[in-house]
Amino acid sequence: MRQGWRVEGGSKRHVKNPFANKFFQKLEFLQNFPIWVKEESLAESVKGILERIIFRNEETFFSIMEMHEENNTRQTFTACGKVPGVNCGETLLLTGNWTQHPKFGRQFIVESFSSTLPTDVNGIRRYLGSGLIHGIGKVYADKIVDYFGADTFDVISTESARLREVPGIGIGRARSIKAAWDEQYALRDMLIFLQSYNISNALCLRLHKVYGQEAKQILQSDPYRVAREIDGIGFKTADKIAKNMGIPSNHIARIDAGILFTFSNRELSGHTACAREEFLSSTQQLLEIGQEKIADRLETLIKFQKINVIADDLLQTSPMSSLEATLVKQVHRLYTAQSELPPIHCDNAIIWAQKREGFTFADEQIAALRYALTEKLSIITGGPGTGKTTILRSLVAILSAKNIKIGLAAPTGRAAQKLTEMVGVEAKTIHRFLQFNPKTGQFYFNQENQLPTDFIIVDEASMIDTRLAVSLLNAIPNRAHLLLVGDIDQLPSVGAGNVLADFIASQRFSVTYLKQIFRQGQHSEIVQLAHTIIAGNAKPPPEMTDLDHISPKHDFHFIVTNSPEECTQTIQQLCTVLLPKLYKIDPINDIQVLAPLHRGNAGIDALNEKLQQALTSPVKQIPWSHLRLGDKVIQLRNDYEKNIFNGDLGIIYHFDPNSGTISVKFNSESVELSRSDLGDIALAYAISIHKSQGSEFPIVVIPLLTQHYVMLQRNLLYTAITRGRNKVFIVGDPKAYNLAVSNKKSITRTTGLAHYFGKIFSSIVDAL
């Protein structure tokens, strides 16, 4: 290491330690402010016993530790750095450099480390009693160490059956202790192995959850497998591990992994197919090798049917080709099969429904009802206030009068709840409707065991991605009708595909476009504003700068701020003080902030931090986590075992310090999450507009700034506005509003459905 100057410490994000006193809180600044120190000519090593962890950030592994120098019980020193998986009592061999902090004195900055378990009885007692090993608290730690002394660790590791010799420990607890011991050390071994690859603790825990004690071995033998199978660990991280192990840049395994990553990365952006030229260019940028080698390997994968070529030289992975082909085949099967509904005289049924509602339906509403009753597959699309509720309520009433078995479904729990309120009949999420079995990973209702239903209505259909659409269509029997209801002006599905828009674009089905705003919508400023946005009217609504001018009479307010910092401050004041006081509401449950981007001073991350600080107490901080009791959180991935899904919102209401689990209430149901599950949830005082799809909130607050320009699109703003049931507040810059409304070009999704519609519906081939 050459002599010179360098920066130690420093972090973009400040993570508080609510349990620390003022002195410890000052020590936190070590990871937030750079410290210029003089480098030594060579890295040094120091050995010591970890006495106390002053501060630990479980997300970044940054730790501030009080160490005792080995063989010197009085001499202590402070060590700082990324040190994952260690616990009090361990002996650490630290490599790094000494520095002199102007306020906190001499410290050792850790660059790498190794550790050994304590060997003396007192160290072993403290280590076991720390709660690190599930099943061993302070009481049992004392009993075990009193019985086995300095041999305790050897007994647990190699002779765990002997634990039953300790009074009070039976066969069940002995096995539990041994399993927890093995799991903890496999996890720690992996944490230390991955510390140089910038893999977060949450991802490490997920790796361990999926692969168990084999995680490190799998990473070493096939790092690209992890990129394919674990959400959150991408190609670049796996590639870094592979390069460190000596895998060359032109290795076949690396090229194949890069090819598959290009496709999976496009799926994350919603595409199910990719043009050949675009694919080759993207993969070359990723792999940084010659395009010829990529093209050669691509042809091999095409030859072995790992990649398929469809119309116009579009490329698809074989699984995605199979999904889209299956989807269209199932649509064709349903569409061409004979209806088995009892005879319904449509004109009489519609007249009956109008009398029941107490008014005459518009022509487009009548058309929608007629199509639904006569066509095997029909579609209704339209914005807020255009009469969808009236149509669905009337349709359900007509079908119920005929004793027809109806199934109501929506992609999310909130959307299903809204559909239930609209029509007065229970609706379910599509996963519950099809009865997903987490043990088998399959739906109970499928192609072999189809739904016992005659008419299926699916609301918020714009949110349905390709995979879910296939599962749904597989389970619908030939006799049934399917009505898809959605707003194609909203953002498309989070998952890959553009199912509703592609169905409409195929021109194979009866589609009703609802455009007329009815009486209730005419009195809503939110509905009116949403339709002016879709019409492309870029003029912002009336603006205000004084929060005292907020009027309960108005549904919509545009509050002008001059900077991202002012925007964030204004939103915090609105959500925590003004709106709860003005409308007598719960700031956590009744207000939702919807932001275009995660990063930035007015991004989702910054807003969540500010709102958490204002709405919850630091005393309620959950150890080793940035979460607190009372926090509003969002589920980030589908967890079929726990029956919680991407986008579900919940409230943390309990923490068990013994088991390390937290309890969250999602959609009125309690779910217990372990420490390894916490990477799947995030703060949700502010969420992305994409995550809000299918939901409605009493009050919506939207930061809108020119710094969000990469996301400023008409359908994004429209989706955000229409999430507000009663009130909407935009906080930010009118120029950003103009940019969003003027930008009609949303990202076009590339899919293969048009190709398969053309092949199957025109009967060019009988099967794919």
C-alpha cells in the first residue's frame, strides 16, 4: 500500500441507532462524514477480543466495536469497518490501518478480518448467552457451560447428543440447538465470504433461506446459478464472484448467463420478447466481448430450442414462448367453445337492471352488458366516473337472478376489496380464486381441474401479467364467459407482458370503450382532472403556495414548492400535521404518498425516512433493523406460503425478541415474518406509483418535480391521480406537471402475443 492520503468512513445514508446514548449517536457520524487520514506504507494487523458492539448497521455490515487487545485485559481500542456475522466474545484478527480521529481519538479502520471462537469459559458463556443461537438463552448458556466448560463448542459441534446430559435439555431441545448452531455458522461463513461483493445482509439471508448450508458451495461452483434463481442478485454481482474465481470473460457459462440475463432484465422492464439487433447490442454492453461470440452462442441456444425466433426476427426464451402460445391457445379454446348460460333475453334483462338502478343506461353501458351476456370473452375499458360500477353491479344482479355461478377476481387484495364494495358480492385475489397451494407451488384449479364457475369477472385487468393470465385462462372451463375490466390508460402490469392492451389490439374480441363521465364523476375534481390529463391538457390546475389556504371543499390541491428539500418538508408537514388535523384522519392508514422515483431528496427512500421519524418513536426500533413498531410496510415479493403478495400493505404491530420474529397485519390478517423475510418488506409511508396499481386511498399525496423527468409520463401521472378516492395533493413544480402530461410516449412493451394471435386464430397451424 503506497503512502498517501485517503478518505475513511462515509455513507450516503444516515442510519440511526435509537438505543445509543448521545455519545454513541456521535460515534455514528464515523460512517456519515469522511475523515482524511494518513496512510501507512503497509497494512497492519491487530488481534483482540470483541468486547462490545457499539453500533451495527445490519444492511451495510458497518460496525463500531470495542475491542480488548489479546493478552491485555485493560488495554482497549475502537475498531470500525464492515464486519459481518461476528459476536461478542470472539477473537478477531483485523487487517487495516490506525487512524487518528479529531474527536474520537485513535481507531482501527478494518479492511479485512478473520475470527475464532472464544476458548475461555467466560468468553464461551458470554457468546452462548448472547441469544445468537436460537434455543440457548442466558439460563441455558450457564447450564451448558457449567457442565462442559471449555469443551462446550466441541460438544455442540461434534457430540451434540451429549447436550441431553445437561439437566433440563431433552432430545428436542438438543436437536434444535444443534440445528441452530450449524445454521448460524453456515450463515456466518457465507456472510464473511460475500463481504467483498457488496451483497446486502437481506440478500445473504435470502440466499441462506433458499440454499441452506449449501449456499457458499453453490456460489463457488456456479455463481451464475444464483443470478438466475435469486431475486436481487443480478448478473453483475455473480460475474464479480466468477471473475474472482478465475472464470474467463469469454467462457461459455458466462456468455450463456449474460444472454439469459439480458432476457430476464427485459422481463423486469415488462417485455416478453426482444428484437435481435437490440438483444445483441445490450448483451455486448453487458459482457464487454465481441458481438460475434455472442451471436455464435445465441445460434447454439436457438438450435437447442433454449431461445426461440418468432415473427419479425423477435427473440424469446423458450419458457416465455410457451407461456404466450399457451395463453392464446386457451383464449381461442374459450372463445370458440359453446356457451352454456341459461337463456337470457338481453333487452328484457337490461330494462330490468335499469329499473333496479333507477335510471336509464347510456348506450355504451347497454353495449357492455349485451357483449358480456352474449360473447364468451368481452372487455370493458374506461377511466374513473365512466360507469363501470353500474355495469358490473347490474351484470352481477342479472346473472344472480338466473342462478348462474359467478366468480369475481382481481390481481391484488385491495383491488378485490374494491370490487366487492362495488358489486356487493365477494371478490377474491386471482391467487385465492385459483387456490394457490404453497406446498406444491401449483394452483388447485388448473387445466385438469377447472373452476366450477359459469361466469368470471376480472377487474383491474391491466395489472395482469403473462404468467398470471396463463394460470387464469387454463382454469376457465369451456362453458364459462370471461369479462375483463380495466383501464388501458393506466400503467401496465408490474410483471412481464401487456395482456389487456394486447387483447384489445388483436381486434378479436368485443371491446366497450367507456368515455362518458356520469353524474357522480362530474362533481369530482379528481375525475375531471384525470380525464383532462388523458386528453393531453398540460395546463396545471389552480396552484397555491400557502398551506393555510387548503380547503376541505376541494378534492384537489396543487401546492407549489421551489426545491426538492422544500417539497419533502411540505409533504412531511401535510402528512403528519395538517391533513390529520383538517380531516380528522389517521396519518398512517388514510394517507398514501405516491412518488415517481426511489432516489433523490424527494424520492421514496428520503420521504419514508422523514415520515417514519415523524410518525413513530425511536424507542420502538426493532434491533438489527431499520424498522419500528407501528411502521407501515409494503411486501415486495410474492410469498405464497404466507399468502402475501407484491404490493400488499401492512402495519408492524409486534416484535418477539426471543424468536426475532415480527408480526405484520396485512389486509386485516396477521402474518409472522422471520429475520430472513425482512428483505421482502420495505417502509411504505411513500411507495412507487407502480406499486399502487389496483389500490385506492382516502388521500393521496404526490411529489412531482423536474428531477423526476425520466419517469414523467402521462400514464404515470394519470395512474397516481386516480388512486385518490377523496382527496389528491400534488406537491412540486408546475413544469413537471406539464412535462408529464405532454409526454404521451410511455415505454412500449415488446411481446409476442400479436404473433400467436395471428397464428392460432387464423388457423395457420393447429398447434405450436
